Amino acid sequence: MTSKSKFNWKSWASYLALIGCMSIAVNWWQTRDAAMGSVAGFHGRLLDGSEFSMADYQGKPVLIHFWATWCPVCDLEKGSIQSISEDYTVVSVASWSDGVEPVTRYMRDNELTFPVLLDDSGDWAQTFRVRGVPASFIVDQQSMIVSSVSGYTTELGLRVRLWFAGREG
């Protein structure tokens, strides 16, 4: 076997480490101004007309997920968010989505059942300092934001963050 045909593990590991560092740096840059701290007072009216209050979920990890009907990346994540909502508390915030009807239609057409808080004005997005969608915030058992992600993230990545947020600290 020649040296050209040998697999170079050190080189491969270096590339993976570089990609990992770059991913962490990009996520930090995108979320550097994102809201942190308590969301205990977060409440509003959901798309179905019911009231939502974070106070009802004290003691549980929660995913707050900002999205929009027109966002192609949000569309890629919708299955992951639906799956996560079957195991964890999820409240999604439909920002800048042109009203109740388009959001209701989107949810129905895609067979999505997670709760939706309508944010056409962008007030919630501004409160959370969301710069773009999708954006996800992980809330721990004490209603504190412990993690935020801007842009696409995997279901596994969100589940791991929620698992850590649900651990007694």
C-alpha cells in the first residue's frame, strides 16, 4: 500500500475540528445579542384562542421556536419541531407571517399540532432580540433561557439542549 492510499486520520480530524470551531463561532455571532434571562412572564394568546403562560410550565424544559410561513429553512425544520413537541413543551412563535389565516392554513396543510403564538407585528421577536428566523430558545426548569440557536439546527441538537435544560442543577 502506498502512502497516497493511506487514510490520513490526523488530517481528517483537523478538518472536523476546524468545521466544529467555525460552526460554534458562527452560532455565537448570530446569537450574541439574543435574549437571555427569565421568561417567567412570557404569555399571550395562541392561534387556537387559548391563553399561554410560561408560568404554567415552571419545572419543565421548554422550546420557544420562532419561525415564519414564508421561511424555507423553517419549512425544513417543521418535522423536527413537531417531533420534539410530542416529548417536550414547545411554543412556537409565527413572526411576520401575514395573519391568522396563512398560519392556520400552513399548520393544517402540514399536519402540525404544536401551539402557535402569532407575532405579526414582530413584538415578541423584538423582545427576544430575534434577528431572523428560524430561532430557537431553550428554557430550563426555572424559566431561564439557557441556550439559543439562530438558523437551521438539527432535531438531535435541540433534544440534547432540552435534555440538559431538564436536568436538576
